[in-house]
Amino acid sequence: MNQYELLGLEMGLDENGLVAGKVTGALTRELSGFFDLYLMKLNTNKVIAQKRGGNVYTCFLPPLPSKAGVKDLGRKLMRKLLKTTIPSTCTLSVTYACQAKCVHCSASLNMAKKGKELNTEEFKKVIDQAIELGVVNITLTGGEPLLRKDIFELIRHVNPDEANCMMFTNGEYLTEKNCQKLAEAGLFAAMVSLDSADPKIHDDYRKIPGLFDKALKGIERAKKAGILVGISTYATREEYHDGSFEKLLNIGKDIGIHEIVVFDPVPTGKLINEIDMILTEEEKEEIAKLTNEFRLKPGYPGVITQAWINGPKGSGCFAGNEQFYMTSYGDICPCDFTPLSFGNVREDSLETIWNRMLSHPAYSAKCNHCRMQDLEFRKKYIDTIPEDSFFPYPVYSQSCLLNS
């Protein structure tokens, strides 16, 4: 009996379409209260879609009560019971090849290393280890994932009973043929990047004329193929104050997407030294308030905003807590914004590297805000990286010394 079977979770949808269930295992007394409270809160959330026999509340977690969704709830219960850190999300950069030349590319620093990308079997091994670790969301990113020839094979390797597989893409290659192949491979959701409601600004950012319109057409094709589709965007102070950010939220409604993910500026990648872009706490509050208003409006997609979910009122920083990131070359980092490596999967198991990360002083305790927006964190761990270093910068040797 594994740790999730020990919980004995029984779940289903009631006649009103709400998630219902109970804990029937050996830990019923310890966990029933938390379980009931969780379901009560869950059922107040907006259902953005129905898929795999359950309610979808966000593209980043499995539907409930699907098998993977029940596994995720078991993961949450075990985190509470054992006071342990079990990740939900593994973000894998499958390639750094990309047809765009984004001015704000967060992966650009990792590309300079020019290592050898993991092959198909190596990626499959990482996926297996991530799922064994407890992960329920495998997110494929890049570069542009659709430029990797075995992308459909990698998606097929993710067992939908264990985890979702989603993908971030610039949308240009969401052709009818590719969308059909993605759906057949089992892709759960695609997040398409839109940097602005203004097509010219978006295209200028990414250096591809006509990309905005291509992305919108790709979204329609993906929806038609049965893939959940979201928009990934940024809320800069300029776009918030001039109203273009609000226009983008309305575009999301008009084209019928399922979810909008709103990041706020993080100095990383090509912009790693641009700390002036970090929003003030007041600006984050304003953006969180606005996006919450849109989220609650009937007919609008779900909205997740970094300003809220990674802040003091949300869940705090996900890096090294709910998620980790792997470069195309196998380096494991806390997240795709953090250029610090705790090991490489060609040298150590994923579990070994994850535990090494958790033992590091910067990640041994929960943080109630994005660390890469924290000037003290940056002063200690980012600003001290030697200028001639390749990214991500290895800190695990330092971690071992500090904890020996």
C-alpha cells in the first residue's frame, strides 16, 4: 500500500456537479477536517472546463475527481500530515531552439551554455522520476517546444492517470495538423504567450511580424482539437496604467479561452539586471484586485495572477516548494526564473537533487513572495554570481558546505 492508498480517498461529482468525497483510510480522524474544508473551498471556485471525467479549476492541476486529481489531493493531505514538501509541478525545457527573438526571454541566459540537450529516453526518465516524486503537472516549455521532433512522443509518455501534460508556446506552430497530433498524444492544455493587446507591440517584442494573429488562429485550432487553451501574459506597470492590460483580459473572453495566467515582471533572462521593473506592493495589490474582478465575471475565463498567488495572501513562492524547473541540458533549478542549479539529472537522481534544494538555506523554509523579486535574495545569491559564469549557476556545492 503506497502513501496515497493509505488515505483511502473516495470522490465523485454530486447531482449539482460539485466535488464530494470522504477519507476512509487509516488516517480518517487526522485528515477528515482538512479534507472537508478543502472541498468546501474548492466548490466555491469557478469551473473553467469539464475534462477527463472531472471539473477543471485551473489548467495547472488535474481535474477533480479524475485519478490524477485524487492523487493531487492526496499529495496535499500528505504535505499537511507529514510536514513534507512534495512538488506538484515539473517544468521541463525540452529545447532552446526558437524562431522568436524575444526582448524579454527568460531562458536566454541558459542558452549560452550550449550543452547537449537531453535525448528522448533521458527526458522520459525524468518524467518518470518526477511522477514518482509526486508531481501531477508536467509543463513543457522552451524555447519553442513544437520545434522538438519527439515532442508528441514525450507528451504520450505522461500517464494521464498520474499527471497532466501542458505546454507553453508562442502559438505560431499550432497548425491544424499539429493540434490534432497534440490532442491525440494527450496534451491537456496549451498556454499561448500574448505580451500585449496591441498586435504590433506583441510582434515587436518577439521579432516576428504577424505572430499575434498567428497565435489567435492557433488558439482556435487547439480549442477545436479539444485541448484546453490559456493565455500567458505579463502585467507591466505601463500596460496596467494605460489600460492595455485590461484590454487583453477582454480579448481572452472574446476568443473563448479557458484561463489567463498573468505574471508580473521578474528580472531574469535578458532582463536579469532590470530590477526597476519590479512592481511595488501597491501595484501588485491593484493588479490582483483587477484580475480578481475579471475572474468573478460571468462568461470570463479563469484568471491566475502571480501578484496574488505568489504573494502573502496566496501560497507564496512556488520555487523549490510546489515546483522545480529543468533546463534542456538537465540542470535542476527552483523555477524557470531562478538561474541557480542544484544538480544535473545526468549525474544524480531527481529525488536527490530535490532534497538537496530543500536543504539549502534559501529554500528550507517557505517564502511568502517571489524570491527573484526580493532584493535581499538577489543580493545574496544572484548579484554574487561571477560575471563570466554560465547559467544556471551551480550552488549545490555551496549548499553542501553550508549544511555540513
